[in-house]
Amino acid sequence: MRIATIGVLLRASGLILGIVAVVALLIGVDVGHLPPWLVKIAIYKLAFIAAVAMLVAGAIVGRRARERVSRGR
């Protein structure tokens, strides 16, 4: 699979997830009745996603910095 296709799939899935979250918020889905173990899993998953996002952002910034150095800026 080409990298561009993966990028498109990631953006599309992010858009769908965002729309679902907004709709759930607007219709008032009550998550207060979830069992504590499920909330714990969600918190760990969010922490993992944040860590991956920070690693990706660091890699992008590092790559751009190396490109500027190699161009002589």
C-alpha cells in the first residue's frame, strides 16, 4: 500500500471518528454508566495515543530540521 493511500485512510478515519464523537455529544450519549474498568482502559488508550502523536510530531520536526541543515539554511 502506498504511503499516500495510508495517509488518506488515516485522515478519513479521523474525520469519521470526529463526526461520530460530535453526534454522540449532541444527542447526549451518557457515558456515566460505564463500568470503571472500561473507563480505565479508555484513559490508558488516550495516553498511548498522545504518546504516539508526540513521537510522530517529534519525528516530523526533526526531519524538517535536518532538511533545512542539508539545504544550507
